[in-house]
Amino acid sequence: MTTHVQNLIDGQWTGDPQTERHNPARPEEIVVVSPRSDAGTVDAALTAAQRAQRGWAALPAPARGAILMDAAELLRARQSEVARDLVREEGKTLAEAMGEVRRASDVLRYFGSQGWRLGGEVLPSSMPATSVHTRSEPVGVAALITPWNFPIAIPAWKAAPALISGNAVVLKPAELTPLSATHLAAALVDAGLPAGVLNVVHGKGSVVGDALARDPRVGALSFTGSTAVGLGLHDVLSSRRARVQLEMGGKNGYLILDDADVAAAARTVAASGFSLTGQACTATSRVYVTPRVRDAFIEALAKEAERFVPGDGLAETTGMGAVVSEQQLAVDVDAVRRAREQGATVVTGGRTPDGSFFAPTVLADVAHDSDVARKEVFGPVVAVLGVADYDEGLARINDSEYGLTAGICTTDLRAAHDFAARAQVGVVKVNRPTTGLDLNVPFGGVKDSSSNTFREQGPTAVDFYTWSKTVYLGHE
């Protein structure tokens, strides 16, 4: 079944669907057709958002939160339908999709509850007969540009803090996954979100994203995607002193020490590298192993990889979904080819015989300066590299232009604490997969993984969408 989706402008679904999105697991199946919007559509969305924002901000925060929580309930009720659509347009497994829809619902509920906690502080003044308090004011109109790999969760975790803070939103979803974002928007509309408070504009990033970045009505822009695009947006927004939040690439490292439980370490790395088809910015892609456990770890990881049987995400036997697009599949294939040329050994994996899917891949004998050890692949490819000891392993993990997540497998509490202190990343995992995040704690990276300013998720996520005002009140 093919679904036609439209833009959401000022509470109305509008626009002529033109762009086809095919099921990555069944390329002959057209899943959704979406509009190919232009700068004029962006202008209309921003006009609607600017007009609606003041009334939305005037609504008491608990009332705004109630709408978010009602939308959460609607999304939960529609979980099965939304998850199946997500599988068909993005390619991940049904279990992963069900979890993602649940995550989006939980995010809406979490930030909806924050409506009862928003506010400033009352502080002492050095002046007589004077009280001082702070206020958190919305930035106005927030633009959100979201990726295809978490097509409903990431729009939710950007939109929810923006909305609860009193902002109006213009969302530009990824071209590959317009249907999932439409489900999120529909839940909010059906929950009673006023017209114009959330607007959705589908289309090319080079058109829609660029128009959003350059429009002076956008007070803040939050982007998740590639480092190259993110840095370009940063330059545009910074040139007019608008607020910008970037979450970009990753080349996440894991360190396995001699004292680690090898079987547990292999399960942890496999979950980090092969779940979600390796298409997560937090996925583990390079693993550093100390000498005593190196061979045993490679063998154990290869066995774990074989448990992730690639296939159609709706099939019960599938352990790993399809690669999102032919373009990304070509990147995965080329990464393994170049790794071989640069001396690596393919222990298991690679493109499947029929060419439709890409099996979880483990590479050994990888050189530290090779492409696969340094460049992001964004696929189910894990490179295993040897290090002499903990100190070299930590140094290798930090020797990267990226700094999103990193992990360590060890039973040594001192090593775990030292790693947490010295790893140059935004998120550290000890004996846990680098993927998988709690929604009530901050998330973000350093270096070329992030603008490293405001964090997403958790109670401080609203900081990006607000500015602080200090009020002195004399009462003589």
C-alpha cells in the first residue's frame, strides 16, 4: 500500500506529493509519496509559526504539557501501525521500530510532564526592598532538521522540548522517511495542538534546509546529520547570530581489556555495531583489544555477528534490517573493499549473495591509519585493532576527529573510572553498548560530533530553546 503525505502548514495538510520512497527491503514497493517543497513553502510555514507562537507561549506550561501527553497516548495507541510503516520506509526490524515508536511516545510524555516544572529561580538581592527572579523565555520559532535513521524518535526529542518551552516549530524531516515524521505530527494535531504551532515541510535539504537556515525569523535551528552539512549550517546561522545546535558524525571506539569477560564483551560490541543495521551515530565501529584476549574476542564477535541474520524487517527470522538505500549500501561495500586493499582481513560478513542486504561484518588485521579505522561508515562494519595495553587503547580512542560515544569492557574499577574521566567523548559506556540512551539525561558529543553547546534530551534540553531574563522587583 502506498501512502501519500503532505506538508503541514498552519494546521492544514497541503502540497502535491511527488517524491517516491521505496521499501529498502523490497525495492519494487512504493511506500510513500511526499511533496518536493520550495522556498515559498518554507516562507508560508515560517509565517504560520511566527503568527501562532505568541498565543502558544501565553498558554500555561501545564496546558501545553497536557497536549504533549495526550499526543503520547495517541502515538502509543497507534504503535503497531506506525512501527510497520517505519520498517517499510527505513528498513529496520519490527522490534527496533516498535521500540522507537515507544521512545517517541515516552519523550512526549517526559517533556509534557516538564510543563509542571518550568520556570526560573528566586535569588537574593544585595539591594534593600528588592527581590530578584529569573524567567525562561522561548526563542520564538525553532527549525528542526532531522535524519532518516531514527525518523520518529529524533523529531520527537527535538520538537518536544521546543514546544513545551513555548516555541513554534518548523520541522524538515529526512527525504527518505517522510511517513514516520507525519505520524508524529498527526498525533500532535489530533491531541489539540493549535494550528501553526507545528509545521512540517518535506523536500530536499539543499532547498528546505537552506531556506530555514537563512531566514531571520528562525531563532534557533537544531540539526542532526552529517558533519559536512552541519558545519555548513553552523556558518550560516552564526553569521546572523542565531542559535544553532548540531549533532553530527561519530567513529565510536570500544576498548576490551585482558580482564574482560570475552563472551560478554563480544555480545556488547555486537549489539553496539550490528543492531539498527549499524546506522546509528552512536554505533561502535572500531574496537581496540589487548593481546591476551584478542584472538578469542575476534572469534566470539564473529559468532555473535552470525546471529544478526539480515533481511526484511517485517520477517520474524530477521535479526538485522535492510540498509536504508542503495547509496548507503554502496558506501558499506566500498568501505570493506578499501579495507581489504589496505591489508584488513574479512573474518565474516559483507554483501549477501543476492546483493540485496549487507551482513554484519567483522574486520581483523586493521591498520590504525586505514580508512575503516578513521572514517565513519554508518553501516554494520566493525574493525578490530590490537593495542598493547590500556594506555595505548585510550590514546587510540581519543585519536579521532569525532567524540560522540566510547566504551570499555573491564572488571577493573580503577580503569573504568579513569576511562570515564579521560575519554574525549560526550557519552561513556562501561560494560554496556554504545547505542541505547536514557531520555532523562543529556546527550551530545564533542569535536566534530557536535557543536558542543547545548545538549539534547534530559531536563536541560529546554535550554537551547529558551533564553534567560533577570527581573529586579523593587517594593518600597
